[in-house]
Amino acid sequence: MAESQATTEGATPVAVDDLVEHHRVRVNGVSLHYVTAGPEDGDLAVLLHGFPDFWYSWRHQIPALVDAGYRVLAPDMRGYNRSEAPGGVAAYDLDELVADVAGLIEHAGRERAHVVGHDWGGLVAWQVGIDRPDVVDRLAVLNAPHPAAYVRDLTTWEQLQKSWYVFWFQVPRLPEWGFARDDFAVFDEIFDEGTARPNAVTDADLERYREAFRRNGPRGPINYYRALARRRAKQGAGALLGGGRPDWRVDVPALLLWGERDMALATSLTRGVDRWVPDLRVERYGDAGHWVQFDASERVTEALVDFLAGDAGTGTAEAE
């Protein structure tokens, strides 16, 4: 196994592919591909990617976490890359995604793990903290809103404008066609708009993303959005019928890292979150976009390592 290499901000760790080992396991009724790295007796850190991504989203963070002594487990979430893509929208409900994470932790022979997530992986991480705090040591989320904050801010014009694609994804079949058109040419636009640093995603990276999506296509990843819309509609109907709102409290130590130049999510989503997450630290990066782990890779990695080691307190910081 090759040793990880120190990198400058934004540089891709050349050794990441040599560091990781590939595995497959069946948990929660679905076959998942995942990679591992680091000492087997190290504290477990589960890294959850977002849309439209796969385990490679953590290429900048895996070597440093391994150097810090962590055992890293980064899955391709269901529907992505080499993992199984079950049919039907219901297969992508948050309850299933949370059960996948809990199953991976159990498969790793652990009772608890640090859970880190970006974008959709962050939404799942929040839900794991809400529903299964028993399996979480520390929770770190990158550019993904706490569900209560998102429901709160979705009524604002700024967030409604940014969330246009969420509504588009509710249309049958057309989003899949548009996303796959011209061999997933949309990746160029997505990563150009979603990152703030030039060349944060290289041509070689883009080809890896296209290759990953050629395997399963975009239907499973898009079904995440459809399943969430159905879930929120049911919750809203329940509240109107007197059932009350969901309990979205997170009672584990949490870190929220946020690139403020996010094309899809307003920075207002980072404010007031301690109402639901009492033990929370927020760090905002004014020079980073939605893929904050690419734009500010070195600073994000340092923040993650410090937080997982218990060195970060509560509060809000503007990262330089």
C-alpha cells in the first residue's frame, strides 16, 4: 500500500488510488461497493458523497485522514457507480439510505463511527444523526442543509431560485435524458458552476465521473430527489392533520462546513441551525463553492481532522 503524499490546496493526492482497497457487501437488501483505507484498528470514518458523485469525491481528504490514523470507509451510495441501483423511487427514501449507513458500520465490525457527508451524503448524514445517534461518534456535514433549516428557507425567493433543479427532477424521464445527453456533457457545466477555484475538477476527473455514470445511468441518483419530495409532502400533510412536525434534533457533536459561493444552496441555511443541533460548530469559506472539499481542500481536511479528534468547539467561524 503506497504512502499518502502531502499536497497543496486543491491538488489531487496522486496516491489515493493506491491507498484504497475495493470491496463489495450486501447490506439492507442492496449490494454496495465501497473503498477502505487506513489502519484496521483506527477510529472509523464513513465518508458519504453527494450528487452527482461517487467515492472519489473524497480524493483530497482520504490520505490525510489515513495519516491521522483513521480507518476510512467511503461507499458508492446506492444507485451510483459500482453499487447496485434498485428500481423504483421508494428504494431511495431516507430511511433506506440511513439503513445503508448503519449496515456498513455494522459490517465494518463497529458499533459507532464518525459520519462525514457532502451534498446528498450530507443530507443522509444529518438523518443518521437524527434517527440513529447510537451509531454516530461525531457528525461532519459539507454544504448540505439541516432538514429543518431547508424547510424553513425554502419559502425564501433566494433558495427557491437556487432549488429550481429539484422541481425539474420531479418530472418523469426527461431529467434522465437531459443528464445523460452527449455522454453526460452536463458534468462540465455542473462542476464549472459548482466550484470556485480554476481546475478544481480536471479533465481526468471529469472522465472518471462520466465512466461512473455510464455504469448505472442517472435514474437512481435523480430518484433521491423524487423520494425526498414525496417524504416531505407526507410530512407536510401529517402536520396539517395535526400530527406535528418531525423531531429533527441532533444530539451528537456536529460540524458544518460551508462554501459560501454555492450555486444551489443559500448561506442563510447555516444560520440558526443550533436550534436543532445544540453541539454545533459552523465554518464558512467565502472563496469556495458547493464542492468546498475541492475548492478549499487543505483547510477542509484540517478542519475535519481537528473536529474528529475533538479539538473543535461550538460556534461559528469564517475560514480564511
